[in-house]
Amino acid sequence: QKEVEQNSGPLSVPEGAIASLNCTYSDRGSQSFFWYRQYSGKSPELIMFIYSNGDKEDGRFTAQLNKASQYVSLLIRDSQPSDSATYLCASALGGGADGLTFGKGTHLIIQP
Amino acid sequence: KAGVTQTPRYLIKTRGQQVTLSCSPISGHRSVSWYQQTPGQGLQFLFEYFSETQRNKGNFPGRFSGRQFSNSRSEMNVSTLELGDSALYLCASSLTGDGNTIYFGEGSWLTVV
């Protein structure tokens, strides 16, 4: 059974600080990893994807992947109140057409 | 560029009825996936269609079915509705099905009473 685990939170971070979100996955065959942001009552929005071990940076966001530890993380630098949302981690065996396996999400609150 | 359009946005059905949900993908996208989102189970993959063919299927009972038309529009159907089918049903549009090109629609909120 493929599983992606996330701490549900809420994770409270002061504005301007670094928010660190983590997830672990159970299927060693997973090849692709995604971070989605979902505001309350809205649909998920892709913010980062990563395929290779190491770090991948995009603006204020950095995704980190460690396949040996089956661990994926997302760092948000200079956190803003608009970053307050639920962050969903997802994995896929292939590119994603086989279906993404989602964690249940971490609720992030950025305190002004 | 128009996004992913799902209809209806909200609906209420009675146990035992069936429901059909529709999804129009982004123009040029040939892959359409469906997901169910509930507070208890989170987001779960239902199935994926590409060029009118179901390529992948999640772990849902046969009451859940779908199809894709030649214009890439897709429908999903749930027969013999159960209370547990109450959920947000999300359609995802993609050029090829790869996760790095997936865009979600706003979803259809289904309540079964």
C-alpha cells in the first residue's frame, strides 16, 4: 500500500521566518514528488516538483528530496501571511499519469 | 487561457441515486484525471484518461466509472450513491499526464443524504 505521511499541524510560523514542511513516503519505487498548496475551499495548486536527490529552488521555495531516507521537504523562506494554507505532499511511481498518492496535508499558519 | 471547468459545482443527491460529473480540460490537454477529496481520506486517485482510453485506475469500487470524449472532455459517474461518497471531486487536466503539468479544476461538491 503506497502511503505518504505528513504531520497535520497546524504549524505556526512567524512572518518573515522559514517554514519547514516534511513528508515521508513508503513506496521505494516512487520517482516523482510534488508539493501542492490548497487554500480553504479551493483546489490544489502545484508549487514545486522534484525528481532527483538534493535541493531544488524556485523563488522563496526549496524542495528537498532524500530517496535513501524516503523523505521530502519543502522550505518556504520569508514566510508571508498569504502562505497560510494546507500543503499537500504527493508522490508518483512514474511521472504522475499513474496517479498521485497524496498525504493528508499540513496546515500552515503564518502569524503576522 | 481558460482553466479546467467542472460542472456542476454543487449538488445534493439521495442514497441509491446516481450522479454524473463533467470536466472540460484546458485546451490542448489530452489527459484528464479524477480525484476524490474527503476530510478523512484526503485526496485519492480515481482514474486517468488519455485520448479516450483509461490508462490508470485507483482503488475504488466499480460504482465509480468514467469516460473521455474525442474533444478530451471527461465525465465521471457514481452509481448507487452511498453516504460515504460525499466529497469534493476534483478533475485534473494535463498535457501528457505528468504531474508537473497537472492543473486542478475547482471541483464538484457532492453531498449524499
